[in-house]
Amino acid sequence: MDWKKIGKRLLFPHPAIVVLLSVCAIALLVYSFVALDEADPVSIAAYALSFYALMLVCFQIPALIAWIQRFRHENKYYLRYQNDVQLRINLSLYGAFGFNAVYALFQLCLGLWHHSAWFYAMAGYYLLLAIMRLTLVRHTSHYAAGEDNAIEWRKYRFCGWLLLVMNLALAIFTLYFVFRIRTFLHHEITTIAMAAYTFTALTVAIINVIRYRKYGSPAYSAAKAISLASATVSMLTLENALLTAFGQESDELFRQIILGASGIVVIFVVQGIALNMIVNALRKLRRNDSQT
């Protein structure tokens, strides 16, 4: 019996097997956390399978890095995506617009069904995001960055005004969170996953706001400013979920103060982004008019 060959197959199986084991391990682990006790044999098996799958993933990391490097340097579609800023912006805006539009319609249907101001506010919030992104992608899909600055600055200003209107929906969110008119109780694992996603989205939004300034395109900057505003709103939703999931023993007044203060901060941040966009656009448009 060739133990070396057996050990190699156990530690370095085909990547498809690693993916399959990882998916099974995650599903079994979540099921164990939600429905089983720690001493249950299925839970113990889930822990063992998760450890084995994690070990396999770690062993595959060098090969995965090498494959990613080859993909980045050889795949023509990725190279085009990486080198074409306009394509990246368009894909991002189209994807975000599609999600926002569908989700706004879904929330509107819930509002009509439940007669709840919460769902109407959610529908309005996502509808405004969809309108802003549609406004920008209609320009970026036909013009390169800086090709028509006057139109870009007008769209930039328009998005700023819509962000100001969006603060009405944010005020309703804050009232609902503070006074527990509507609460969301998520499982701890779901809440942790929400936190990881929200902080990642906020970090990426901040980086993109800084990165895309170098292109000198108001439309590109507006797209990233909208993403930043959306990420700050997600932080408020996350805070409410964290307090609901992990803060059952906290004082109600403390919870109201924290959520109220956070809501006010988010509203002022979005308002600051909006006013900055409007003022900059007006200044640039006046300068362009004086030069013509």
C-alpha cells in the first residue's frame, strides 16, 4: 500500500472535491448551529468535516493564487474589464440599477399589501437609488469620461438633489428603529455575515470614491458617492440588527439614544454628500458658463 500516494490524494484532492466538501461543511455547520446541540453526533461530524475542508482550502491556496495570476494576465475578458474604466463603471451601474429597481418594486408590493409606511419608505429609498444610477449609466454608456463635462455636472447635481430627498426615507428608517415600530431579529451567524458584508462595502466605497477622482469625471464620482451614501445607510441597518441580536439585556433608553444618534449622523453624512455634490456642480457650471 502506497501511503504517500494515499496521503497526497487526501491532502491534495481535485479542486472540485474541495469545493464540494467546503459547501457541504458550511451547510452542515450552519444546520448544527441552528438546530442541534454541541454534543450531538451530527454537530461533532460537522466540526470535523469543517476542519478537514478548511485544511484542504489552505493547502490549495498557493495553487489558487497561481491560477488567479494566470487568469489575470491571460484571460482577454478580464484584461478588457481591468483596462476599460468605462466598462467597469457601466457594469457596476447596470447591476446596481437592476437590483435597486427590482427591490423597490418588491417593497412597493409589500407596502400595498401591508399598508405600512416602512415598506413605502424602503420602496422610495431603492427607487431613488435606481433613478440615480439609471441617470448616470445613460450617460456613461454613450460618453467617455470628461467628453461632455457640462452634461456630467448637471447629472452630478441631479443626483445630489435626489440624495437630499432620500433623507426623508432615512428619517422614517430612524424613527422605526428608535421606537421599535419595526424590528428585525436575525440569527447571530446571519448578523455577523451582515456585519462583514457591510464593513466590506463601506471600505470599498471609500476607496472607490478616492480612486475614481483621478479620472476627472463627475459621472464616475457621482456613482461612487451614491455607493458611499448607500453603505452608510447599511451601517444604520446593521447597528439595529446587532442591538436586536446581541443587545437584549441592554437598557431600552440606551438603545434608543444609540440608534437615534447614529440615525442623525447618517442623515447628516448623506446630506453633506448631497450638498457637496450640488455646490460643486453649481460652481463648475457657473464657471463653464462664464468661460463661454
